[in-house]
Amino acid sequence: ALVTGHIILFFVCVGRTWLWVFDLAANQLLQERVSDGIRGRVSGVQSGNNQLFTVVIYALGLIFHRPDQFYVLCYASILSVLLSAV
């Protein structure tokens, strides 16, 4: 069980590192490809969407809080990743 915990922790750390790298790349693309006149509005909409979906995640966690309902959160996560790729 201890080895399993270390493996999970390792992959969480690796995943967080790549999430940070993706965030840096997205910010760089935003600065390079969006004109100066509308960059603030685009950044504001992006920030608003991030905050909205953070609240949705928290709400789903409050609604489906029991361990036997965890699969619902997993499916919601998978669905949101697939929909963002469209």
C-alpha cells in the first residue's frame, strides 16, 4: 500500500508539472497572437471561464460527496476534457 501511494504521488507531481507547462504555453500564445487592443478582454473572458468551471467543480463535489459517487466526478472530468478538445 505504501508503494502504491508513492506511485500515485509521483504521477500527480508529474501531471502538475505538465499542467504548469501547458499554462505557460497558453499564456505565451495569448500574448503573441492576440492584438493589444483586445488582449485584456480576451484574458478577462478566459479568467471568467476558469472561475466559472472551478465553481462547477466545487458544486459537483458538494453534490456527489459520497465515496460511492466518485465515479460521477470521474466521468464529469473525462467528459469536460473531451468536450474541450472539440
